Amino acid sequence: MNERKPVLNFFAVSIFPEMFKIFCSFGIFKKALEKKLIGFQAINLRDYTTDKHRTTDDYQYGGSHGMVMKVEPFFRFYDAFVEKYGEKPTVILPTPKGRLFNNELAMELSKKGNLIFFCGRYEGIDERISVLVDYEVSIGDYVLSGGELPAMVMMDAISRFVPGVVGDFRSVQEDSITMGLLDYPHYTRPEEFRGLRVPEVLLSGDHKRVELFRLKESIKLTALRRPDLFLKKDFTKQEKMAILEILRELLDGAQ
Ligand code: SAM
């Protein structure tokens, strides 16, 4: 029988490969691995060292505090990978100096076959790693102690764009940001909790009204919280109609 091969394989190269165990043991990512929609391997960088102490970092040239990760073990892993798979992978370097990660990049990366994350620690990896790197990516304007959490964040977001990973792909399409608008608010039972009621329209069973309500909420939230997204958005006719209705409601409320 032909075994299914994942369309997207993640590899994380790290001195703390154990960190990925929990990430792979829960939720959508775990199910996707079980269904072989995606693949994942945590690689111990120390397996690619050659000295007795399995050294992966050293003092930096020019002085200054903080250790730097040595470049040779990463190159050794890369060479072994190319030899084993016969093709060049796409290499991502998580770094606060990289381009900011977003949904567009997640979608783009979901179409690559083999994605490797080089996880830095200390002051980062020796600059010469850049020869192997396709994408330098930051997950936000703050500094973490290692590239493992950024790699997990990216793998989670990227895998959602692999067909079949999220049961109902509509929910991926409707997620915040994906359509250029923030997601509308969601409610579940009970209808009333401590005096807080679910908006009446959601109980009406009128799908058209529900759809319009959700669209208006998305538009309002985006305009208020993320004017940058709102100004960038190429609104559809339906969305423009919803904006008109929001304005009408505002005018009615003001009278
Ligand atoms: N000296 C580095 C700098 O200022 O750019 C920071 C190094 S940081 C302490 C160690 C590692 O954590 C980095 O090599 C990178 O892999 C990861 N890292 C930290 N913050 C990150 C972020 N915002 N996005 C992606 N990776 C990050």
C-alpha cells in the first residue's frame, strides 16, 4: 500500500529539540501530523557537532558580552539534508531583525515542500548563516531567548493553510486578517449569562441578516482597531453596502 506523504515537512534545528514535544502533542497540529498532512522533525543541533563537548556556541570576534552560535553544525545539517533528500529546502531564520511574519507570508510558505527553521540562542547565529537562509523572519517587535517559540508560532500559522489541516477551510478564510478584516465576535450557549445577552440577530435564524451583522461587526472592529488594514482594503460591493448601512445606523442614532 502507498503511504501518504505529507505535502509540507517542517524541520526545526535547535539545541533544545525537546521543546517541540508538547507543541506536537495537542490540537490541530497533532491531528495534521497523525493524518500525514504535514510532517515534523526536531533536529538536535549537537548531533552535527564534531568535538567531544558537542559545542554549538563560542565567544564573539571583536569582543562584547554574549555567546554566538557556531555556524558549522548548521552547515553540516544542511549538507546532510541536501544529500538525503536530493533537493534544497527553504530555510527560515527566526530573528528580531527579519521581516515581520504575517498571514500572507504564512500562506506563501505553506506552498513550499520542506521548511527548515534554524533556531538561534544567545546573541544569535554567526552571520555567515545567511548564505543558507531564504527568509529572515521576526514574529514581533520584542526579543525572545530563542528561535524555538517563533518557529512553533510560524509552523502553527503556516500549517493552517495546508488543505485538510483545519477541518472547515471556511474558518481559515474567515479568520482575522485573512480577508483583510478582523474576525467578527463569536458566541455560544447560554443565550444569557449574568445579564449579558447574545445579540438577538444571531438567534433569528435569518442567515442573510446574520451574515450582514457579522460583516458590519468585522468592518467596525477593523476600522477602529486596525485602521492600517481598513485603509489597505479593497472593499467588495457587499462590504461597501455594509459600510453604508453602518453610516445610516450612526446617523439614525445621532438624531
Ligand atoms: N541579539 C539578537 C538581536 O538583538 O537581534 C537577539 C538574539 S535572541 C536573544 C536569541 C534568538 O531568539 C534569536 O537568534 C532568534 O532566533 C530568536 N528570536 C528572539 N526574538 C525573536 C523574534 N521577535 N522573532 C523571531 N525570532 C526571535
